[in-house]
Amino acid sequence: MLESNFQETKEILRSAIKDHIDLKITTGLNIAGTVLIDLAVSQGFDGDVVFVDTNYHFSETLSFFAYLKSRYQSANFITLKPKAPFEDGYLIDPVACCSQNKVEPLEDFLAATMPSAILNGRTRESASTRNTLGALEDGNPIRLNPLYRWERKDLESYAKSYDLRLHPLYSQGYLSMGCWPCTAAVKAGEDIRAGRFVGQGRTECGIWTKTKPPAQEA
Ligand code: SF4
């Protein structure tokens, strides 16, 4: 791992924690999210860690969330659920299913809590659609991407060095975690997010690309 990347990440996190008392983390429990939570807590983060339970997650994902909650007790782990679940929506209209079961719960939460900034674990390497990602995306809330320059090898190196337990399916090729009907293991040489929304012609659920948290593009 480049030491300069590591130091930059820690500086972003320290500044964010100092400047945003209402700072929150959103995570899908991928390796980057796991590293982000560990690093943020190590720098003093004690805010909300927000996860959207669409009702279609692998059981391993739910048990991993419970494990993280028990490991990082200084943070406040929150599970969001769809208010009006679109049952079996992935069979009928996957985009609407994501919108109703995943994006809307987060939008509602952001509208209710109005955080000034949110941290997330997106990296440039994870998908071609993210290769221009920067450390900060202005808006309300500001989106901070402290790991934007980290590569998979950096994340794995950190996880090994700091004895992090990863999502149980990561070692089976699930490099990016999503719902069980729409997520497959990644083959060698494929993008990290190649296993997401297989056969649907997309790699994003809409949280970061299509939705609009209060007064800004998300
Ligand atoms: S990833 Fe699939 S199951 Fe999950 S919310 Fe989106 S369409 Fe529905």
C-alpha cells in the first residue's frame, strides 16, 4: 500500500470527524466498507454506521453485520428496512426493486437525519464507472470517499495487517456484496463489481448514481 494513500485517508477521516459532528458511514459490508469502519473507528469515529436490509441479503451478510456491530461498539450500527417492500421485485422489475427496497430507505433516512457529510468505501478501482472518483463530492450531504485511491491489494493488505474478519463470502469470489438474487462470484480478471446485477446491464443499484439525497445528486 502506498504510505501516502494511507496517510491521506487518515487525514480525511480525522478532518471529517472533527468538522462533521453528525458524520455517518453507509456500507454494503464489502471489504472496503469493512476497512473504512475499522479505520474510521481507529481515528475516533463514533457515529452511525448505516446498512440497508433489502430483505434479500445473504444470511452471511446479516450475520457479518451483527459481528461488526459487536466488534465496534463505540459506533452506532443502524439497519434500515423498506417501508413498503417490493416483494420478489427482482423478478418483476429489478430497477424498481432496488429503488423501493434499497434506495428509498436510505433517502428517507437522510431526509430525516440531514447529516452534513457521509463516509463511504467506494474506490476508483471497483468499477469503470468510478474511475474518476475523488476524495470529496460536494453537496448536501457532502460525500467523502477516503479510500478512493485504494486498490484491492491495499484493502487485503490492511485487513491482514489489522486482523480484520471479512465478509464470509469474500473468499469465495464475492468481491462486492449485494442481494442474493442479483449477486454472483467474480471470475479472475473481472471488475470487482462484475458480479453485481448479472444479466441486468448495470453495475449500480442507484444509491450513488441516480438518486438525489436532499438537494443534491447522490
Ligand atoms: S439487488 Fe436485486 S434483490 Fe436487491 S434490491 Fe436490487 S433488484 Fe432487489
